Amino acid sequence: MNLFRINRVVVMGHRGLLQLCDLCKLYNEESVHTPSSVFEHEWEKQQNCNERLDLEEDSGRESLLVSRNTNTGYSLLYAIWVTFRPALVKVALLRLSTDIFSILVPLTLRWVILFSERQAVFDWAGYTYSLVVLGAVCCCAVSQHHFEKHSRIVAANAQAVLAGFLYRKTLPFSHSSQQQSNTTRGTDLLREVEKVTELVVTLACLWSTPLRVALCLGLLWGELGPGVLVGVALLLVLIPVNSAVERKAKQLQRTQLIIMERSEQLIKEMLHKYQALKFLTWESWFQQRVTESRARELEILRILGYLTAFSMLNSICMPFLVGFSSIAVFVLVDDGNVLTPSQICTSLCFFRLLRPPLLELLGLFCVLKQAQQSLCHLEKIFLRKDLGTTQLVTTKEELPSDGFQQPCDRCKDKHSHSDEKSDHDLSQKGSGKARMLYLRAFGWHWLSVSLLVYLSVCAVSLAQDGILSVWTGEAKEVQGLEGWKELRNSRLSAYALLGLLQAFLVCCAAYCLTCASLRASHILHSKLLSDVLHMPMHSQKTDMRQLLQAFTQDMQVIDEELPKHLHSWLKSLLDILSTITLICFIMPVFSLAVCPLIILFLRLQSRFYSAHSHIRHMGANPVASLECVTQCVEDPLSGPKHREVCLTHCLQALNQNLLVKYNKINTESRAALRLDGIAGIVLFLVTLILLETEPDSGLVVLALICAFNIKKAVHRYPQAASDINMDMLSMQNLCEFAKVEKEAAWKKSYRPPKDWPQYGEVKFRNYESEASSNGTPALRGINLTILKGEKIGVVSRGKTDTDALVSSLFRSVEARSGAVLIDDINIARMGLLDLRSRLQIISQVPVLFSGPLRANLDPFAQHTDAQVWLALELCHLKELVRLLPAQLLHPVQRTSLAYSFGQRRLLCLARALLARVRILLVEEALPGVDLETEDLVRQLIHTEFKHCTVLWLTQNPLTVMHTDRVLVLNKGQAVNVDAPSTLLQQGPLFSQ
């Protein structure tokens, strides 16, 4: 992809006009088709070779390729190596050049310091040294840019090839292979594919890590002698501690995952049984259950947050500790060892370069072991016999860029859902309200304290470098050994105290960030839960998927990702500001370049962020594609032709995803290269000004160290800002739910008497309900009086009319005109909790909630165990419950499948018995309920609710012949009200 085409993509993305067709198309050598065919050919070649080796049992020959039966993964690894060998060799050479140039930059800074001390290494002018520094920085940046770009492209190509081959193997044509394919979920398989592709690039650059360690140690040995070994030994000692902390964090994360799964199941249950929850007025009970589960989750997050203090100490204080120990040993082991500015600068730079490869080297064994397991698993899948005859990846003619073959409905639904989500995300403009909502939840006091603490951490970090710089300047003016010892001891003490202060402040920063983010998470989750529980029932039905995403994915982003991104953003921002401020203080003339550099930096960030945010939403979801293939396999009704269509669509999505990855990699690498250019300009200007003004060598060291360290912050800030903007989409989703329609107030100033209703008399006075979604009122012109204790049958041709009557009594919909009076009190005057708690309904589909059986009958513990047992005995359930292991405390599963349909209906009746209401609504049971159970329900209602008003809701007139009167509803209107025998004689409507 040439520079012009990438720049065109960036410009169009900045203007908001970027579409999938505008992305840079892949060249032939970049396309996945060629490596796919090479991989398929090489894999078949190895399989044939392995089969021959298996037949030659007595040959005794050894081969690098192992037999299929051993399944060690080396055959797959070798096939990938042969497929991508030229690209991997190129990546290895780029890694070598990057290592060399990264070592060269501190050496050029050392030459600059020696030139300022009149000890020039070369007979060059001052500006020449500045140009050499700029050249070294540019070479390092370009080499790093190409290395990261090509390594990511190789990984993307390898992942596309393996995923395409995996799609083929997941689409078997025999029943036996179908059963085998069901054992692994698509997400886990693609995660293993990702591990294998990362391993390929890691192995290609495996030699680089020990090489970088050896080079840095050799150069540090030349500066500090044996003292460097103390710093390295300290790193090695702290590695097991770091590993122990990581193991503890992973253990906590596994526990957190279990709790999150339970919370998700609880949320799903709440959403699926939302109507029953509303009718029973059990919102506060379920809210308490969700809150308790959430509290356990936040407690795990709190401990993980405190563990981040160690991670922050590791990243911020570890370089100081290693440098301090090495320098202290160097100056204390021999009184003749005097620190020079060049030693300070190069030592600190090399220690910062040494730490990443040393950590990689020690964690390499664990990475290789995990990747080898993924290799074995994938090789086992790939070794299956494929009975299909089509090629692995279709040709370019079969994959048109402007249209796909029509996918199956399941695939279409999955991918359309992904597209809807991305379109929704991209349509969200202006996240200022979401940011303010999060900051208010975060707490302004915590925000102020956090800013102060983070600023103090940056100030102490600069003070540490300043102590060393001043020390080297003062060392040249000290006369005598005693003066040097006194200066050495005082500066080492001050340096150590600053280190302790930094460690304390880092812990404070971690504490503040953890407490504030947990406070925000708790407030936002509680607000979301409250908003959802106050939503009308009809709104909840349409937003089920979005609601579940808000409670799971969006809250996980706010809990875990947003605090990390805030830490990275705030740390990098303060690092940049404090570094620029210090450089301007050392050399005021540098302030003239600050404004142009900031404008250039912000413009670059804005242009590339817009394009990057558009591109990252265009990729197809490979997990959804693989799960679609797996589900098509599991579907016994899907034939070979249907499966081939599904596979073709998934491969097209894979190619689309690869195209998006290519453009994403190129835009990110271009942005990183330009950020390196800004950091290089800063270092060049600092070097040039220092060499022209010729300040004290200690100030030269301080300015160069600050300019050298700004590169990391310059890279981290845009990435953190982009991540925060993406996180704000989750916040905006929460804001959207805060604006949705809410049902009427749960409590009002008017409260009915505690014994209301005493009689259960219901009056409809010219009642007309609010319009439904089609604009037609569900009930119109209802005038009806139901006397106390009367048993009324409500009959309609469709369930819509009876549902409308239930909604009107429970005020799921409000009255447009007229009123409903219970014991002469208008139900619109009171809150929903006061109204619904005085009514009971036995629904057509009985609902039980997960938790103890007793909680399903009496969640607020308002009755004694004896009363609960009596209700169960009246419903003929006492013996059943008594035989359960935990009896009343026996857990009810979320699906309630342990109880028959009739038993669940009787449990709902027992629940109504305990409520002691005066008005009961009974919906007709489904046809699956046995007649004996339904007769028992009818008998119990007639005996135990004989003083109550009962409404029997049905579409079968024969089931309400026992009632006092029958109300006939048709299209929202009361057609007739009379005795059932009279209505049966008058007209055909009731009989139908």
C-alpha cells in the first residue's frame, strides 16, 4: 500500500466519509489467496510424508516432521514456517536493525555530553552532533515502524490462513465428524489461532531478546563496571515476586469471571421474567440480589485494584531502584569512582532499554508452553479427514468486492447485528455528556486528589533525575576525598528518600484511582439497574439485547478498561507537560517551539484517530462467522449446499476482516512514525540548543534524559485518548437508558389505607387505555362494576384483550380517559407498589425465580415457616417439598425444570395464598397442564378465595361456566356482561 493511498484513507476518515469501499485494496502479494494455497499444499505434503513414515516402521529414520499420532504441533508449525518464510526472515532482519539503532541513540547522546565537556569523541561541530542524534532517532523510528508493521501483517495473514482452514475443518459432511466438531466453541478456537500466529512471529525474533540483554549489559559494564550486576540481580530477584503477583491476579480474575457469569445469569433472569417481577412488586428483592452479586464483584475488583499498585511500582519505581542500586554500588565500592554526566545519561537510558527484554526473556517459557498446547490442539483438528471437494479459500473471482453470496439467515442475523452495533457506535457524536456523567460518578474530590498525587509522582520522578544531574555538576567542584564522600552520601540519601517518596505516592495514586473508579462503577451500575427496573414492560421487551449488553459488556469496560486507560492517559499527559516545562526552564528559548509542536501533535492525533475509529468498526466478526458454521453443522436440517453457502459467506467475511486489518495496521504505523518524528524533533532541538548555549553539563544530562524519555509518553497519550473515546461509547449507552421512558412513580404522597382494599369492588368508569404501538387504544369505553367477592369470567377471541385488561388493572399502561376504582379509590392516585402489592395474578406461564424455594413464596420473610408450610399443604405440595434435601431452602434453578408445569402453577397459587389479597386474576392454563391439577387449582380458588374478587381470563368459554358473570371482550370493547348461561343462549360470539 503506497503512501498516497494511505493518506487518502486518513483524509477521508477525518472528514467522516470513509466507507468499506474506500479502503486500500490488497495487492496480489499481500492477499491471503497465495499463502493459503501454499499452506494447503505444504500441509498435504506433510500429511503424505507422515503416512509414509508410519508405514516404514522398521526404517529407523528420524525426521523433523513427527507422525500424526504423536501430535506435538511441529508439523503445523513447520507448515506455517514454510508458508511465510520470506516474510519471517524479513521481520527478523528488521528486528536486528531495530535493536542496533535503539542502542545507537544513547551512544549519540553520550557523544553530545562529552562534546559539552570539551571531550569530543569526533572532531565535529555542534550542529553535526545534533544531526547525528536526529539521524539515529529517525533510523530507529523507521526501523521500528517497518518491524512492527510487517510483523503484524505476517500475524494477520497467518491468522487468516489458519482461520480459513479452520472454517473448512469445522464444516464436516459426516455425522461422526459433526459430533467431534461440537466439542470446542468458536471463540476458544480462534483464540488458539491467535496464540499460534503470535508464536510464529515470536520464534522468528527469539534470538533478539538475549541479544538485546547482552548488548545492554556489555555497554552498562563499560560504564559502571560490576555494579551493573547488582541492578540486574535485583531485577532477577523481583521477577518471581512479580510472577507471584500475576498468579494471584489471574486467580482473582478467574474468581471474578465466575461471579460475573452468575451476575449475568441473574440479569438475564430479571429481563426474561420482567413482567412477573413487576406484577409481584418484587423489584426491590431482585435489586437487592443483583446489588449483592455486584458487591462481590466489586470486592474482587478492589483487590485487583490494589494489586495494580505493585504493577505501577514495577513500571515507575523499578527503573529507579535498579539504577539506584547500580550507581550506589559503583560509587561506594571505590572512593575513586566519580560519576560523570555521560555515565548518568547512558546508564539510565540503557537500564530503561534493558528492562523490557529481560522481562520477556524470563516469561518466554510460559508463553511457549501455552502456544505449544494451542499448536497441538489445532493440529489435531487439522488432521481430520475432510470429505469436501471444494478448495480451502475461493479465488479472487469468487470473492467480489462489491457483493457477497447470499448467506443463511443465521449468519445474516449475526453479522447484521454486528453491523448495527458498529453503525450505532459511529453515530454517537459528542461524548461530553457521557464524560461529565462519569466524572460526577468518579467524584470531584477524588478527581482533585488523583490529579494532585499523579502530579506529585511526575515531580518526584523529575527530581530524581535532577538530583543525579546536580550531583555530577557539583562533583567537579569538590576538593578532596572527604568533600567527595560527604557529597556522595548526601546525594545518595536524597536520591533514596525521593525513591521512597515516589513509592509512597505511587501507592497513593493506585489507591485513589481504585477507590474512585469503584465508586463510579457502583454508582453507574446502581443507576442503570434503577433505570431498567423503572422501565415500562413494553420498552423492556424491545431493548432486551441492548439491556444485556449494558449490564455485561459496557459495565465491564467501565469497571476494568476505563480506569487503566485513564491512568495511562493522565500519566502520559502529565509526563509530557512536566517534561516540556522542565526543558523550557532549563532552556527558555525552547518555549518558542512548544506551541508549533503541540499544534502539530494535536492535529496528527485528530486526523489519525478519526480514520482509525472508522476502520476498526468495519471488520467482520470472525467469532460470529465460526459460530455460524458450527451451528449450521449442528442443524440436522441443513444440507451440504446450505453449508457450502454458509462457509463461502464466512470466508468472505474473513477476507473483509483481513482487508480492514491491513488498513488499520498501516494507519496506526503511519501515526506511530509521525509521533516518533515529533519526539525526534524535540530531541534534536534540545540537543542543538544545548550545544549552542553550552550550559552546565549537569543540566545537559537532565535535558537530554527528559527529551529521551518523552517518546514513550508521546506514543502512549494518543492511544490512551483513543481508548478512552471508545470507552465513552459504553458510557453513552448508559446515558441512552437514562433517557428512556419510565413508568409511573412507585410511591406517591397519597398512600391507601393499610387494609385497602377491604371488599375488592372494581369499577371501570368509561375507561380508555393509552394507545398501543399501532396507535389504537387496547381498551375503549369500558363501563363495568364488579361486586365484592364476585367471580367474573373474562372471555375474548384473542389473548390481546385479556392482556389489556390485566395491564389496565396493574397500570402497565395508563388511562387516557376515565378511571378504574377499587373500593371507590382511583388507582391512578397511588404509587405502583401500593397498587400492585394488593393484587395477585396466576399467569398462564407460571414463573419461578432462581434461589431458595421459600424466597419464591415469601421473598421479604413476612410470614413464618408454619404459614408457608400451611400454604404448601393447602396446595397439596407439602409432601413434595418435605422430600427435598433442603426442604424450604432447596434451591430453585433458573429454568425451574425440576418442577412440572402443574407444580409450578400450584406454587404460584401458594404464593397468592400467602399474599392474602382481595383481588385475584387467574389466566387460563396452557393445554399441557393435566386436568387433575387444573381442577385442583379451581377448587382451591373457590374454597380459599371465596371472599375475594376473582377474574378468570380465558379464550375458552367452557372454562368459565362456573363463574357468576362473564365479560365478553372484542377488539378492546365490552360486548356483553351477563350470566354464562344467558350469554350462551343469546349469541354465537360467546359460544365461539
